[in-house]
Amino acid sequence: MVIANVLNDEQTGFLADGCNAVAREILSLDGDRAGNRGSHRYSFGGSS
């Protein structure tokens, strides 16, 4: 579900930066890029 205009630009940037940081951390732990849901597939919930 997407609700328009709930987050302002600063909040959206903060959220995006956090997601990117976690994605980099996940990838740094998976040198073979095997993924956790198949090759190159990742799930934030499944890898937490």
C-alpha cells in the first residue's frame, strides 16, 4: 500500500539511506551473491 504525501523529503531520504545501508550490509555478507530467496534475490524480512 502506498499513501501519498505521508513522508516529507527529509523523511523519505532518511528511509532510503537506511535501506541502502542495510542492502550494502546484506550484500557484504554474501560474497557469492547466492541470495536468501535464490540467486541474487533478497528479502529484508528473510535476512533479518
